[in-house]
Amino acid sequence: MPPRTATRRSASDGAKEPRSDFVRPKTAQQAVAEALRKDITSGKLAPGSWIVQESLAEQFGMSRIPIREALKTLEAEEYITYVPHSGYRVAKLGLDELLEVFRLRAILEGELIRDAMPTVTDEIVEGMRHEMAEMDRAAAAGDLIAVGLSNRQFHLLTFETSGMARTKRIVAQLWNTADAYRPLYAHLMDLEKVNSEHVLLVDAMAARDVDRMVELNHEHRLHAIDHLHTVFGREEPEADS
């Protein structure tokens, strides 16, 4: 018979940290959603592509139930949209709609950075440097997907400590909406210039210079807008767009 202490939790048990060597396995729904996010952000599933549930069930070797739940998750994240009587497709936007997405990001990210700055820690700054290093490694390996993920995490860290949770959720959705278009202009990106601008952002964050951070973040974002104009065959935006 096991000792009583093995079957009864003490008051101190509840205060223990979770095991660091334990990784909770992904559910089927989570695994499918993650795979489809990767397909969208890598360009394998281009904007406007139809997503057929039967084909996904065969591809992943599972029933349609986790497939359906994964698609609902991606719809909520605005990676995909549902068309009545037709099904799901990767979100497809025109240039004007994408420019609106970036304009909203400019407004909301500026507010988030201002809100976060008083509580920024040195760990946040080091985290940004870490993501820059990860981008360099991914670029050297030719892994543009990993470059994009580290770039996104770098920018999310600029307002990580903001308490404006609802605004952060909206900004995350705006990033999701634009992610499908990143592969279309990835070849236009000057990674050396991106890196140099990231250095300036890190320096501004380390100095807790909020006005400089907002200004640099806005200028940095304009490059993506320039690339979108190139891809869509339009004139370049005005400097104050």
C-alpha cells in the first residue's frame, strides 16, 4: 500500500512549478491549424485559394471534425474566410483593403508602444535582440518562414508589456490578415536594411525613447507598403500614409 503522502496532496504541492521537461501534445485541431498557418504564410496557399475539407481530411489522415474546428480557429484569426454555400478560402484583399490594415496597425501599435514603454524591462530588450539573431540564422539557412515568424515576434515584443489586451488582440488579427501577402513581396525585402532598422528600434527601446520608437516603427512599416504597391502595380504611397 503506498504511503499516505503519495495519495494526498499537501498545501505546498499546489505551489510547485510545472515540470520543465513536460510538453503537452498538440490536439488534432491545433496540429491542423498550425500546418495551415504555415501553408498560408509560406505562400503554399495563396490569397483566395479554396480550402476543401475532404481533401484536408485525406491529407492529414483524420476525420472532418478536427478539420472543421481548425478552420473555425483560422477564421477567427482572420487567416481565412467562409463563403456561404461554397466553403472556406484564404482571405483575399485588394490593395486598398491592405493599406487600411497597415494604417490601422500604425495607429494601434503606436498606442500600444506608448502604453507599454513605462513597464518595459531589460528582458524585453534582450528578447528583441534574440529575435534579431534568430532572423539572421533563418536568413542564412534560406528559411523565409522562420524569418517572418521571428520578425513578427520582434515587433510584438515592442508592446509586450502593454495592458491593452483588446487592442493587442486586434493588432494580432491585423498581422494575420496581412501574413498571407508577405510571400508575394518577400523577394523585394532588403534583409540587411531590415536588420539595420531593427538595431535602431532596439536602441530606442533600450533608451526607453517612446517617441523615437513610434517614429521608427512607422517608417519601418512603410517598406511593406511600398512592396505592396509594387506587387499590385500601383504608384508608391505618400510619405504620410
